Amino acid sequence: MPSPPGAADLAHRRDGVIIGPVRWEYWGAGLFVVAGFLLTSMGGAVFAAPVTLPLMYLAVRHHPTRPFRWAGGAIAALTTVELVWAIVYIVDGEEQPSIWLMPLATGLCVLVLFATARRRERLGRRSPRPV
């Protein structure tokens, strides 16, 4: 079944019927609220990070506004800092400076990655390539 133009943003049922556009800004904002709540809980963000970080990256890539990308980047960076701190604490204990340096460095990298993430348009096989 050929997909209509812009089909990447459309939701499909099991029988292949298109049911409408996926509202990235709504589920992305909801995901940010859930991730923010998990950050305030005692270690909830650490356990949920394998699910929330990839979903937040998808939400950030599909939303066109810069404030949304920065908000998602800040929440993802804080989640990453908490996750990396827990990993360093388990592996290396409270050795200085790794207990604060590794989480800080990875958090900054994630913030930059999320803040600069943009959706790239796919080129078809027959479409002209940009020069």
C-alpha cells in the first residue's frame, strides 16, 4: 500500500487505515512532564532513562520550535546526569573528580545533541540531490 505524502506523521491502525496525524507536540510535552516528575522522584529517572531518553529525542526531532528542543534537551541532560552519576557511583565509588566530571560532561553533550537536533527530510531515489 503506497503511503501518501507526509505519511511519516500519520498514525496507522493494524489494517493500514490512516487515522490522522500524530501530534508530536502533545505527546512530547506529556513525556517531558513525566520525565520531569521522574527526576523529582528518588531514582525514578535512572530506571526509566532507557525508555524516556530515546522517546524524548524523537519528540525533540519532530518538533520545529527552538524552545521545545531546549526544554527537551535540559530534561534529557538532567536525566543523563542522574543516570551517569548512578553508574559512576556503582563502578568507581565516590572518587574525585569522576563522580562529578563524567556526569557533567555527558549531560552537556546530551544538551547540545538535543538542542541541535532537527528533522532531516528524506530524499527519494528520483529526487534531485542538493549540491
